[in-house]
Amino acid sequence: MPEPEAGAAQPGPSRSRDPGPRVAVRVRPGASRTRVGGRHGAELVVAVTSRAVDGAATEAALLALAVAFGVRRRQLRLVVGARSRSKVVAIDDPPADFAHRLAGLLDG
């Protein structure tokens, strides 16, 4: 196999990003306190004090999920459900114990 010429572009790591795990979430706006845990069918329940007005409950739910999973808010992306109580959230670069945390939250 011939050597590449000096100064020629070398193949580098792919820039495509692993989308990370996705979590089905059920948001309960207008709760007395913010809480992450429990199930609504197969969805993780996120209760938030914010009302479902102008995306406030969605943003509060994403922030609560970030705290619960131990990640920064910017690592969470809303994939589906901007105007619905049922949402799908992708977690970029999840922590090593993500599966364990999710299982604990679903049970709790």
C-alpha cells in the first residue's frame, strides 16, 4: 500500500456523534414540587412545579432530568414531544452509571 504524500489530508476520527441513549418521559406540570421518579406505562415520570405555558414545563423537566442523571443541561436534547406531556429525550455522553440511575428512577 503506498504511503500518503506529505501534507495530504489524513483520515481522522469521524465527526458523526453517537446520539446517546433515549429516555421516554411523561411530564406532570403544576406539581407541588419537582421530582423525577416513577412510571407512567413505560415512561419515566418528571413532575415539575412550572405550568405548561410557553415551554416552561418542558424546560423545567429537562433541567430536573439533568440533575437526576448527573449531567449538564446542554447534554440533553428533546427529540420528540415539544408540545406534549409525553416526550423523548436523548442524553449525549451519559455517565457510566446511567443505566443504574435510570433503573432506580423508574422504580422510585
